[in-house]
Amino acid sequence: MSAFILRRLWQMIPTMLGVVLLVFFLFNFVGGDPAYLLAGKISNKEQIENIRTQLGINQPYYIQLWIFIKQILTGDFGVSWATNEPVSHIIATRIGPSLTVLVPILIIETIVAVLIALAVAYVRGSLTDRAIMVVCTMAMSVSLLVYIIVGQYVLAYKFSWFPVQGWGDSFAENLFKYSALPILLGVAVGLAPNTRLYRTFILDEINQDYVRTARAKGLSEHKVMLKHVLRNALIPIITNLMIYLPSLLIGHFLIERFFSIPGIGREVILAVERSDFPVIKAITVYVAAATMISNLLADLLYKAVDPRVKLK
Amino acid sequence: MNAASNASPVYQASPGLWTLAWRRLIADRVAMVSMAVVGAFLLLTLASGTGLIAENWNDEIAVGYAPPSIFGKPDISGRTKMSKHDDGAAVNAYPGTVKDPLAEDIAELKATLGGGTSASPSANTALDTKDDIDLGDGLKVVDPIGPEMAEILATTRMSTEQSRAESLLFGADKWGHDVIKKVIKGSETSIFVGFAAALVATLIGTLLGAVSGYYGGWIDDLLNWFYSIFTAIPYLLLILAIAAVLNQKGVMTIVLILGLTGWTGIYRLVRAEYIKHSTREYVQAADAIGASNARRMFVHIFPNVSHISLVQLSVHTVGFIKSEVILSFLGFGVPVDKVSWGSMLGEAQNELILGYWWQLAAATIAMAILVTAFSMFTDALRDALDPKIK
């Protein structure tokens, strides 16, 4: 077990190095000279040279790369080009709002989707099952933008059931007042695809021999579905959730943008709009690291819930 | 159709994978209907791409926000009530009332600071006094809403000059463009981007997957390393990061962004197939008769793998159409002079608050129909090409 973890951590090093190289390549070669971006339209040679010296662009590439790696290791990415706020401070303060919205979405969405999936899988092939699957397919075809635009307009603007947007200081206010509608819409967006996916997971289990055995020994349908089928179907469901987990860190960026939630996702969009390279670089590198760790955790969890799995 | 033909002249030809798949597809009613819908959209795209229809989508043929015909003439009383939230375009119905809210202040500022010609603070001076007065030291009096006001005034004038339709079959947008033409033009952009990007992604994924799975060894390790890098960064974050560094909009840019980031899933699938096939007997036989590596990879193995690439092409087209809509909505997608479903939704977001829902409805319905049909077609294609189902 610990040998497995050590080996996986060891294998992360080249990948992480690759991510660093990719980000470095993108922002230092493809991105053009940031000095021109920073200096703006009215600029002279002197200013540009000043900025270049400040950023260290005049130095050879290996030194710039070394500076970048040092930034990653120390967590000090300097300040945002747009707002002069330290990048580390941006990340630290934006994660909270992202999680406030995303964690409830993830929990509610999973519970509701699993319950619907269990129900439709139980009556598989029936009219109800087929009707719900058609509704899911159609619901997935509507752009998620439309759900958010219409939901915000109808529920917040027209009926004033929720605040249109905003964010406060207290956690309870944020969660119950400002996050209520974003959470509702987030669940609405994710429900159809997840129901479809979980239904196939459950259908894979429902035809297995052990289900017939359970029925044959006289267990109630409740017990068969919730104890036998659901427990086994949870294995792929958990894996799917773990894959989804890293995206918690960049947040549901569309929802954050529509509702002006000061989270990481909105920060990324703002940074892209303002060509605020340090912020994008930092978030990309850290989210990549978090993704790799989360994948490792997924494998370990997989092993924990399914003893048949052998870690290699 | 008989690409994977194993026919021999002596025996009666047995149908190949593609013939069987085609037969299954034709027998499937859902598949045929969805194929017809997708085909209709493709024809529409082709017709609009070659300029047969919707070429003049940019003509301002109606008054701003002309409603769909079945809802009759614009409700003017409702608009004046709305004008509090209005951004100025709806006042087309009352051209005389357009007024630059800052004109008086700016004129006053210029008069006092510049000390020069004092412009009379009348309503339509925004156009004439737009020239900034230099105060020295780089300080200027700038009208912050000057350009927008000029545009609004210009459209107002134009609408009084020429007669415009008061309502259109599917309604009009802020500038009086016909919404249905915008939808057709938007389909062209979105479908082209989706398909072209999927083609790029499928080509890269298939090629890298073939090389990786066939050769194995250090090439496999290297390409797997690339794969692990691209999958370590969440997909949307990677797209946004690349959009940030490229910092230029264009249809080809977005095709490249989507294509260059979207190959990983295809690579994985194709690689697994090539690993499986490269040790099979027919490949060893090809080796024995002296076929080169490239020939074994693409002439012998590829026909047995190509159905996977085809299904992935279809899957990714749908996915990239959705991604393009989101990117264009955020303003990182197609340039301003192009119309796409995403940019239409972006405009519609502001229109909805004013009560003009038709552009949103048109873009949503068009996209939903295409995506539903395309998804169902993809499912049918996957089933038809699955050799396990006979």
C-alpha cells in the first residue's frame, strides 16, 4: 500500500514537470511579450525596457524557468498585473466562495441523481424509464448557459424569490441567501447527465447473478436495490465523483460569473479578459497538482470500497 | 462502403463491417430521423457558407427588437415603461427623445476647463463636441459614453430615414437584424467550428494513439507523458489559459484551441486498440510478407480501428459545438463580426431583462434540435458499428 503511494507520488514528478514546462512554454513563447501588454497603448521604449527588467524577461530562458519553478515551490507568484493583489492572496480568498457553492451542488446533485437513477433502473424498459431518458437527452441538449440565463431571470429578476446576485461577509448569509439559486441551477444543470450515467452503472449491476440470488433467498425489493445493487453501483459512482473533484477548485465558472460570486472560476475568467498572466499561471499549476493528488486518492478509495481491486 | 471487405472471389462475399453497420443504421428508425435532421443542418450550413441564404443577415431590416409577427406590432406603451432599464436602443420608436445624458456636463466641463468655445448644451451635441480638448500634461476631457451615444444617435437617425419592418416572422435583435438569419449564420459558425475542431482532435488522437500503441517502448512513454500533462490540467482551464496567451479571436484560433486540447480521450482509445491488434496474427503475417511499419499501421490495422475514430469524431463534434457556444458567450470565441449561437446567447442575456426573449428562444431551440439529433445519431452509429451486436 505505502509502496504504491510512494511510487505514484514518484510518478507525479515528471507529469508535474511537464505541466510546468507546458505553462512556461505557453506564457513565455506563445504569449508574446508581456511588457507590451502591461505598458498599454501609450508607451515608449524606456518604459518597455523597465518592465522587461522588472519581470526578468531580459534574462536567458533557463533563468526565467528557474524563477518560475521557485515561484511554484515557494507559493509566491508576485502580484496580479491587473490589481496588484498578491496572487497567493487571490487564490486563498477565492477558494472559500467557490466551495460554498460547489460542495452543496455536488452533494445534492449526487443524491438526487442516484435516487432517480435507482428508480428508473428498477422499472427499466417501461414507459416511465424511456420517458425520463428522453427528457434527460433533451435536457442535455439545451446549453447550460440557457438554464442559468433563464433561471436567473425568472426566479431572481421576475419573481424576486432570490437575490439576483451578490455576496456577503458571513458564511450563513452566503450559503442560504446568495448561494441558494446558484446551487439550485447547478443541480439542475448536472442532473440530466448524471442521472443517465448512474442509470447505466446501476443497470450493469441489476442483471448480475448475485441480484437473482438475493431475490431467490426472499429479500425484499428494498433490500435488494438499496443494499445489494446500490452498494455495488457506488463503486463507479464514487470514481466518477473523484474525477469531478478537481473541478471544485476552478469552480462552476459560469455560475460564478452570472451571480458575481468571488470564486476561483470568476477569477480565471477575469484574468483571461485582462491578460493577467501570473494569476492564470498560478491557478493552472496548482489545480494540476490537485488533480493528480485527487486521482491518486480516487485509486485508493477505489481499493477501499472494492476489495477485488489490486493496486499495481 | 466495403472498406473492410474480406470478400474472396471463390466464396460468396460476406458483408463487411461497414455494410453491416449501414444495414443496421437503415433499419433503425430513430437513427434515420436523427440523420435526416443532422443532414438538414449540414445543408443549411453549406447553403449559408456558400452565400445562398442568410448572406444579408447583417442588414438592419426591422426596427430594433421588432417582435415575432404572431405577437403583432411592437407594444410601445410597454417600452416607454421599460425605458428606465433600457440601454437606449428601444427608444427607436421615439427618435426625438434620444438624449445624451452626459452631454450637458461634458460641454460644461469643456467650457470651463478648456476655456475655449462653449458648446451650447443641447441634446444632440454629443456628436459635434466629441473631439477631446487637450488640457496639457496629457489630461483630457473625455466623454465616457461618447462612442456608444454616437452609435445610438446614428441608429436612431437611420431608423427615421428609412422605413423598417415593425415585426418579423421570428423577431429582430437590437439593431434590427432578422433573428432567423442570425440563427442560420450562427449554425454555420457553430457547426463548422465543432466539426473542424473534432476533425483536428480525431486526427491528432488517432495518429498519436496509433504510433504509441503500435511501437510501444520509449515512444509510448513519451506520448503517455504528453497525455498525462494534458489531462492533469482541467479541460476548461487549459482552454482558457490558451485563449489568454493567444489573445486573438478568430474561427481558426478557436478550432485550434479546441482541437489541440481535445485529443486525449481519442488517443487513449485508439492506443488501446493498437496495442491489442499489433500482436495479432494478421499483422504478423503482414510483417512476414514484408509490409513496412507504416503500411501495417495504416493499411492493415487502421481499417479495424477506424470505426472507433468515426464514433469519436461524432461524439467530439457535439461536445465542441457546446464548448464553442460557451467560449463565444464569454467573449473568447468567434470575433465580433461573426455570429454564433454563443454570441447570440450573450446578446440575449441583456435582452431578456428588457423582455425581448425571441433571440434567446431561437438560438436555444436551434442548438437543442441539432445537439439532440446529433447525440441520438452518435448513439445509433456506435450501436451499428459495435461488432458485438449482430
